[in-house]
Amino acid sequence: MKEEKRRYVGIDLGKREYTMAIIGRNGKMSIHKGTTTEKGRAALYRLLEKDDKVALEAGKLAFGIAREILQRVGSEVRVLNSAKLPVIWSEPTKTDKEDAMKLAHLVEERRDEKLPIVPLPSEREMERREVISGYQRGVRGRTRVVNTPHSLFWKQGQTQIVRKDLATVAKAREAVKILTGLIREDAEWQLQHLELHEKRLGELRDRIKAEAKGDGNKGIAGVGAIVAYAFVAHVGDGSRFGSGAQVSNFPGFAPKLDYSGSIRRHGPISKRGNGYLRGLLVQAVLAMVRSSKGGALKDRYIYLTRERGNNKGKTMVTIGRRMAELMYSIMRSKTDYEVRAWKKPVGKTAGLVEQARISA
């Protein structure tokens, strides 16, 4: 049943401007526009009321503005998953005004369980996400800086220099001594950038290691401080998830399903989720497989690849999903991980393992 005497608000956020549609208590629509500057947001909040139900598309500004609305106005705010919104509307017209109106109608017509709601992260989670994003940018930046001097060696025919010879500042400084002229000057200039990246990454690594000590997930082979920190940054304490399956769906590990009559197909993973976290978990699986303390996850990987003949890459994705569920279980139960052997399935159970396979 629709609530009476309540306004429904949709806000379409751009980089510098917003468009807001308000469905009034009389059912009439009003449109408001402004800037996303501090002054412009203050004007937006003055237009809202405490009893309003507000919808925003998830994006860079959405979480910050949603939190400000909660703090300054007290309205009910829903941040919606933009990846799932095109399924809800597919009209050819797409303008800021149209999007804001559609958002307002969505929260007016649909109950929360019918909306693709993205839970609002806590301030601690947002801070951690900024740290892990900074670390991710630093790694990418460092890789670019290493690749540039490597190409300079090729320009002077020094093809014996490979990227591992430039892996550290000390190694790179030694390597550039064989260069001459302007190319050497350029390489030394790039090394200054490399030093800055190394310094920043070192600071972030120290912070991540210090804060990740209390996150749990200790003892899982392949899961280091970076993976544990990123997992908590995006999953939080796990309270907003009802099961491990929901957690593994968050980074996009869940397979696409096609159930039609008697046909049941497991398609490729959805990849709708946090790609960086998904990539970290797959890297953690690679490290776990090479570890002597891989436990049940490693045993499962060996069984699926060697005895079942499954593709190694796809199996790593399967185990990555299992690892996410395991980390969630440990975090929620607040227990330490125990390395245990995996019982090989026999008979009908073996068939269930085959069905559990996920195609990437």
C-alpha cells in the first residue's frame, strides 16, 4: 500500500550539476537543478524534508551526498545499483531530467525488496576504500613508470635489460648507467617518479598491515594483508549480507543461470560487482595453490583440475568464490581458520561437485 502524504525524490548526479525531481503530496512533479559544489548541495538539502524518500544512482558522489542528506535532513535515502537500472527502464529518451523523474517514480511505486539497493558504507569502510583505491592507483602508476624506462633501453639497442632489472629503484639506477645522452636524462627523470611511487606505496602498505591485524582471516593460505584489508573495506563486517553466497555474488563471482523447463545451465560469471576485489581473490587463490598449507581449498582445486580435468583458469574462479565465502564465515563467526584436508567426493557426491563448477 502506498504511503500517504509523503514526497518521493529522484536525484540524477553529474560531475558538476544535479537534477532533482520531487513528486509532491498532491502527486505533481517539480524539477530543480543546481551545482554539486558545497553551496549547491546546501541549496539541495534545503529543498528536502525529513519525511521524503530519496533515490540516487550509485556513483562517485552518491555515497557522500546520501550520507550528508541523512545527517543534515534525516530523509530516507536509497542508493541504487546503476548496472541494474537499465533493466527497469529502456526508453530511448535519456536526459538528466528523465533520469531524475524515473528515480522518483521508482521509489514511489516499488517496495525496497524490488529495488537494486546498494547498502550505504560506514565511514570506516569509506576510509578503507579510499586507502585501497590509493594503493591500487599507486601500483598502476608504478607499473607505467617502470615500463617507460624499459622502452628507453630498447631505443638505444640495450635489449638485454628486462623489467625485473628495473624492479627496484636501486636496480633501475644501476641499469640506467649504460644509457647515454638525452635518453639517459629522460630515464633518470622517470626514476624520480619511481621513487615517489615507492615511497607512497610503502606508506600505504604499512597502514594496511597495521589496520588489517584485527580483521581476522589469519592463516588462510594466499590471503595477505592487502586481500584481507580490501575484503573488509568492501564487505564490511558482513552484517548486510545474509549468507556466504550473497558475499561471493558481491564481487561478481556468481554464475549466470538459465533455467527453462528441464534445462539448467550455469553460464559464465556475471562480473557484476567489484572487479578489483574479484581480481585480488583470484590472485590469492594462485598463491594458495602454490602453498604447502593450502588445505581444503587447494585439495578441491587439485581434484577439479587433475581428476575432473576442469580448466585451471575457470577452477581458480570457482575456488575464488569459495574463498570469499570462507572469509565471510570466519569474519562473522570471529574464529580463527583451521587448516583441514578436503574429503574427496565419491559416488553421487562427485556429481554434485561437477555441478558446482563455474564457467568463467
